[in-house]
Amino acid sequence: MIAISRKYKAVSIPIVIACGGLLIMLSIIFYALIYGDFFKEGAALVDMAWGMVTLVDLYLGLLLFSFWIMWREDNKVVAFAWSLLVLLLGNMLSCVYIIKAVYDAEGNMMKFWLGECTTIK
């Protein structure tokens, strides 16, 4: 079992969820690459009403997550790069960003949510 430092105890749940999400996303992407046909299945997905709802829902969530990144990152070039990667690579990169944010916060949940500036911007 991996021991989590006491310093990170407050944010251990986001780490577990983000690491689990990253592993699930990597697994399902490898599965899809091996057994799926991106162009054929993607075309079928956008032809279905609920397929479009799913895609709009996904990208709305990714856009909202990107706004959070923009809020908490002081360096706007870095924030833009992370946001672009999240929009291109999806929630797999959201999980990576959460892991980064947890470790940057050093156990401080306020710093996790707000970034370096722990007061409302």
C-alpha cells in the first residue's frame, strides 16, 4: 500500500480519484485503439442525438475545468497550455492536472482550489 504523507492527508481523496481516473482513461483509450475504429464509430456517435448530448456535455465540463485552471494558475501562458491540453486530450489530462495541483498545494485545500493566491482574486 502506498503511504501518503501526513502533509497530503487532506487531499488524499482527490489524489486517489485522479490516479484512478487516469488509469481508467489510459486503459479504455488503449482498448479503443486496439478494438475500435475512431472514424467509423465517431461518425456514428455524432449522428445520434444522445451522442451529441454526450459530446456537448463533455466539452462543457472540460471548458469549465479549463476556467478553473485559468483562475488558479498565476502564469497565464502555462494556464493556457494546460487548458488547451485538457480540451484536446480530455479528462485524462484533467486527472494529471489535479495530481499536479494537489502536490503544488502541499496539503492546503485553499491553495489547491485557488492556487498560489489563497485569497479571492
